Amino acid sequence: MEIRFQNSPKETATMSTKELRENFLVQELTQADVLKLVYSHYDRVIIGGVKPVSKKIELPNEPELKANFFLERREIGIINVGGKGTVEADGVKYEIEKLEAVYLGKGTKEVNFSSVDANDPASFFLISTPAHHAYPNASCTKAQAAPVNLGDISTSNKRTIYKYIHNDGIQSCQLVMGLTVLEPGSVWNSVPPHTHTRRMEVYFYFDVAEAHRVFHIMGEPQETRHLVMANHEAVISAPWSMHFGTGTSNYGFIWAMAGENKEFTDMDPAPIATLK
């Protein structure tokens, strides 16, 4: 498991493209039969990805956690962006289709991932946060995820938001998780731009065509930076940083937050006309 420490706004403002990518970009999250984990010291989240093809992949107990098992003091959210797959938790199997989710609470001991069809493997994105209470394990379909339509084709940001783990959905200690799908002809996400210093966020981009990219905007509103991102890559967004972007075509992205509160609407706007 890779460990990444925090970066201040002042430090980030002087970073080169290479340094920005080394600190905030997470790549190679869906390699065949490999589970990749990155531990970020922003709210101590663990970002992960696994694409089981020829075998069942177990969630390991990483030595850095100093725990008896991975979820001894943690919770985890899982969303599938590939073919039909299975998440097995302490003997209970959750079969989930593309864009469906599973939440596993504190105290879940054995977790593994598999695909129903090796020719159309599942691709699971994972995010884990520290937990103080054991909430029940649960799954959620797209239809159950309270879809909300936002934006307009005239501003190239017509999109649908699906909320899975949140105050009015699957309950958690601090994890908030869902996804957004942009319609054809729309490319801008998370507009209007904003920050929320009470929690950090992770974006995982999916359904980005091989020849296309997403330009993810980050940094303080008056010190913007960007990362050019490909399919199945994630970005760590610090609590002080904006997090929005635009693509060369439409796409989808998973968003996941951790921190002081779980209010989805708790954000500090950064009007577009004020950005630099």
C-alpha cells in the first residue's frame, strides 16, 4: 500500500506538472487480478481499485494499519464500473451490476472480489475511511440511488447525480459516496466550482474513451492548477482545493468524501467569474 502525505496550498502552488501528478493523481487502479491501494493522510482515506479476471481477490490486512483485519477500525464503499461482479463479506455475497454500490461497515473481517464473467470482468473502485461505529452492510442499485438531474445542454453540463452513501441513503460514520454521469454533448462537471474545508474528496473518472481525456481543475480559486486524466484514474482533492473539470467528450465519475460532516450541500462556492 502506497502512503501519501498532505500538501499545503503554498507548497502546491509551486509544484511542477510532474510533482502535481506524483502527489494527487492515482493511476493503474484497475489492473487485471491486482488490488491497488493508496493511503492518503487527507482524513486518512484509503483509495483502491481491483479488476478480478481469473481469480477471486481478497482485501488484504495491510501492515501499516496495525490492525487484526482491514476493516477492524474502518468502513469501505465500493462501486462497480465494469461487468457484473461479486463482493463477498463474511460469507454474504452481493452481486452488483455496473454503477451499483456496496457498503461494508466496521468489523467486517473477510472481504473478497470476483467477476461473474471473465470475458466481461467487474472493475471495483474502493474508498475506505476510519470508523467509530458499526453500521450494517448494504448494497444499492442505480434506481435506489435518488437520481437528480442537474445542469443544461446550453452550458455543456447536463448530468445525473446518483447518491449511494449519504445521510438519506446507506448510513456510514463519515463516508459520503456516489457518482455523476454526463449526457452526450456535456463535458463540464461539478459546476459551479466550490471547496469544502470540512472534508476532503476523491474523484474517480470512468467511461473516458481511450482517445479522450478529462482536464481536472484543482488548487485554490485564485491559484488554479490542473491534471490531465485518463480512464480509471483518481485524483485526491485536499479540503482547501477546488475539484471540477471538463472533458474532450462526455464521461462519468465517482465522488467520495470524508471528514467532519456528511452534509452533501455543505460547500463554499467559487463563482466562475472569480477564478484565476
